[in-house]
Amino acid sequence: MDQANALTNLGLLTESQGLLADSIGYSLQAMQINEQIGSRRMLAITALNVGWAHYNLDQFDQARQYFTQGLERAIQVRDTYQQMRLLRSLGYVLTVLGEWHDAKRTIQQSQFIALQLHLPAEQLDGHVALAELALRQADRDTAIQEYEQGKLLVIDSESEEYGRFQRLEAKIALAQGDTARAIELLRANQVLFTQLENVPEADRSRKMLNQILATSDKLI
């Protein structure tokens, strides 16, 4: 069990450093041990970690596989907290894959649990997920409504949850045609995630910023 926990922690550390292949390797080793010792709760957690490493590699089908597997384990052991996290993560994948009805349903299920558990930071992440789903559907009004609800839950402006919320604000600004505001927010967002030592999130913001700058240059 100690070895499995150490491997899980290594998986989390390497994932935050952007060493995604290493993260998957460590987490899969942890999953194998947890399978052997029958720890379904830790299987759910490590499946979540593997899923996010695949998500950050744009390997969305694999991410879906592990999020679904982890959710099954979390349900088996009645771990509602992990169910909440896995449902929201699965919602992100379904959003990218264009399965919008199922994406909304799973994210709302996650939000219901976050509300029952009185977890404002998790609720904030849920509003961000729902807003990003709305933007994918070109439903700017719903995205803004989710953003405004999320704003009421902001507590820590130096957290990863706030970083994702800030990036959402940039996406909404871009959808409203305020490119300058979107660029300003994304630059600050990249700095925040860098300070938080979350390489995948910083890279996600950097890529979005570079795409906007490249498009702006072409327009000029």
C-alpha cells in the first residue's frame, strides 16, 4: 500500500511538471498494485490521475476510458467525493468530444454532489465546466450566467480553481470580441499557473494566447 501511494504521488508530481508519459507510467504501476490488494478507492483516484494525463496529451478517448473506470470504482465504494471529481472530469472529455447532452448531465451530477458536500471551490470548477460547454455550443448567454454564478464562489485568487475561472473569463471576453482583454487575462493566467507549478494548465493558457496573437497578427 505504501508503494502504491508513493507511485500515486509520483504520478501527480510528474503530471504537474508536464512529464505526462512518466505520470501515466507511475500511475499505472499504482493501479496495478491497488488492483492486487483490492483497494477500489485508490483505483478510482489513480484512474482519475491517468485520465487527466491523457487529457493533457489530447488523448481524449483514453481519458474517457480511465475516468469511466474510476467512476465505476468510486461508485462501488460509495466515495461521493471522488464520484464528484470523476463526473466533472468526464464532463470535460465529453465536451471536447462533442457529446454535449451527456457532458451537461455528468457535470450537473458533479455539481449536485459539490453542493451537498458544501465545497465552494468544487462548485466553482463546475460552473467553469458548464460555461465552457456553453461556449462550445456558441451559447454565450448561458456561459455568462455560469460565470456570474461562479464569481460568487471565488475565495482564493491564487488557486488552481481561480486560474481556470480566470481563463474562462478570457474565453468569454474573446467571444464578446474583446481581444485585448482576453490577451491581458491569459498573460496573467499563464503567470498564475506557472507560480502554482502546474505546467499543463500553464501550457493550455499559453497555447490559447499564442493562437489569439497569431490571429491578431494576421488581421493586422
